[in-house]
Amino acid sequence: MKFSGLSFDVIKILSLGFFSFIIAFLLSAPLISFLYKHKLWRKEVRTKAIDGGDVFYFKKFHSDGEVKTPRFGGILISITTLILIAFFFLLSQFTDIEIFKKFNFLSRSQTWLPLFALVAASLLGFTDDLLQVFGKGKYVGGGLSLVYRLSLVALIGIIGALWFYFKLDWHTIHIPGMGNLEIDGLYIPLFIIAMMAVYSGGVIDGIDGLSGGVFAIIFAGYAVIAIFLGQIDLASFLIVILGSLMAFLWHNIPPAKFYMGETGILGLTATLTVVAFLTDSVLVLPIIGFLLFVESGSVILQLLSKKFRGKKLFLAAPIHHHFEAIGWPSYQVTMRFWLISMVMMMIGVIIRLFG
């Protein structure tokens, strides 16, 4: 049976997504068992906000039992991606079977950079999760301090920015409906700022199932953009992440068996930033990743309001806790946020493809 180029590309992308889900699902049980056996969870509940204030509503709606839920769920995403990318790359190198060569999606121009971002940032997040579990570090309850974490995220951003600017010779950004805008050296600080802004949206990881669903929708949106731009290997990479996120969600919806942790949040946010630039779609990132920016923005506005007005703007921040505080059950917050994310993703993709 013969397939057209587009037909095979779609088969390749969807098949890799299916393989990713199956592998991640099969890995989930032994991973969860290992995490519980070694009690890899934070030993202290969060009792203070970033500014040192009380977290009354957080403590009200989040029980002590959550402390005994392991972190490190993000390992599932990075390991599954590495397994699939290595498997098809090695088969393409050591066999003459054409189908394996076509399924290889390790590409210097499309997937090297996001793979580097995923692995490097996940390792950083893994270190932070370990410190939190064992109560080490300067942060309350263990872990890297916020300043230190942001500094390391900025470092990853600097490496990515310099690579894009000097090695790939990217000096422009795409403005939907208008074309490319030459920004020359401003490309570097833009990349770094985007990296840190997306990471700050990681505060969305606060309710069972919330972050996994939102990130799955965002990565699906960028996969669609990559397909239409002809970046099939990148689209395959994104669908592999999507498949592993779906398996993660199977075990993360209430009651969560494990949390994504910084291992997942750092890996996903760094990868997302790189993908936004690789698809020349950074200007629609605040739309496709709408909830990430709303979540981090709510924290910033809360801190500013308390500092300059002497009172809170929201009952609790990030904003998903505010909705819990006004009476929404956590599952209602999660599913409504998923719907909002889906609608905003569709709008962002339409705007990008219109351009």
C-alpha cells in the first residue's frame, strides 16, 4: 500500500503519539511503586506564601495527605521521549528497513534544541525535587531558592538565545498577518525573557490534573502549527510529549498518585519556549499558553497589591486557588481551566496560521 507524503506524515505523528502513551503508561506503575517505596515526597506542607504571608485558603482546601503524594512525575515525560527518540534513531542507523528510517524524528534542524532543553531543564528540576524531598537547600522545606532557580532558568535561556542568534542566524520574529520583523540583537533578551516568563507560569501545578491537561493542550497546539509549517520531526516530538502527558494524566487526575514536580514543570516550560521560537510563533505564545501567563500574572498582581495597597487582590494566588476559595470544587476548576486553555489554544493557532 502506498501513501502520499502528507498521509504518511500524519500516520507517523499519530503512531508516535500512540507509542508514547503506551510506553509511558507501562512505565507508570513501576515508577509510582518506586516513588512510594522510597517515600519521595516533600516532608513539610507549605505554610507561607512567597512574601512570607499566611496561606489560609491553601491549607483549607489542600489536606496534609497531599504531602504523602510523590513528586518526580515529570520523569515519565522525559524518559518516554528519550526512549522513543533513541529507539527509532538507532533502528534507522543500524537497519536498512525504510519504515524505521522514516519514523526517526531526531533532526538537527528541528529536534536537537527542544530535546536539549527538555533534558537539561528536567535534570535541573530533578535536582530541585530531590532537595525538596530530603529537606536540603536554603528554601523553606528544602529545594533551590527561587532566585537560584530563576538564575539557572535564565542560564538555559542564555544558551538557547545565543544558539538561535549566532548558530542558526535568527534575527527576526514573525508577526501574524504582517510578516517578519527584524529585531537583530533584541532577539537574545526576548528569548531569555520568554524562557523566564513561561517558567513562571509553572505555578499552575497546584491542583490534581490541572497542569498536565493544560500543557497537553498547549503542546497539541504547537504540534498543529509545526505540521502546517512542514516541521514534521518537530511535530512528532511534540506529539510524543503529548502522549506521555496523557499517560501522566491517567494517574494525576484526582486523587493524584504522583505530582509532576519541578522535574516536569522545568522540562516542559523550557521545551515550550524553544518550540515557540523554532516555529517562529513566540508572539502567539501568550495566547496559546494563556493560562500560564494568567497564573503567573495573578501572583505578581497579588504581591504588588499587598505591597502598595496593603490588601489582597485575590483571596488566594495563583488564581486557581482563588476559585477554590470562592467555592469551586477543585475538579471544577481543573476542567473549566482545560476548556479555557482549549479555546485559547485554538485562537492562537488560527492567528499564527493566518499569518
